[in-house]
Amino acid sequence: MNTSLARLADLKRVLLGMERDLGLQSLAEPERLILCAAALQDEGDIELSVAALQEHQLTVGLPRSTFFKALKTLISTGHLTKVGPSKRSGYALNTRL
């Protein structure tokens, strides 16, 4: 048996359990990636920029249209909140998560 693959499978099982516990299982993969990138960059009082989220290691490979569709979904579901004026808005992670 491939022990590296077995460890990866175990981590995946733990990750899926955590996503389920947080109520994230209904989100698509791009939405979960953006949400994780936001959580890693969240510093509480500093809003997250679109550029910072797009350039994050977890999201850098997402097509632009997929990124913005997922971002819109995260806002509509309340996972992220728009901060500031509509053009050049920043985003904040919802503290209920």
C-alpha cells in the first residue's frame, strides 16, 4: 500500500468532516477555495481585496469568470460581506463561521 496516498486519503476524510461540521459541504470547490484563502488572509479589521484573493496560492489557478461567480455566491450566502463603495469594494469574512 502507498503510505503517502493513504495519508492523503486520511487528510481528505478529515477535511470533508470539517467542511461538513462548518456547513460548507454545499459549496462548490471554487467557493471553498476562495473562502479558505479569505480565512488565511483575514486579519479582522483589514478588508480583503479582490486582487489579494485572486493571487492567493489556493485560488491562483481559478479562471476569472469562475472566481467572480464563486465570489458572488459567497456574498449571497453570507459567507463574505462587501465592505466599502460598490466599485473597488473590499470583502470581510463573516464572523459566524
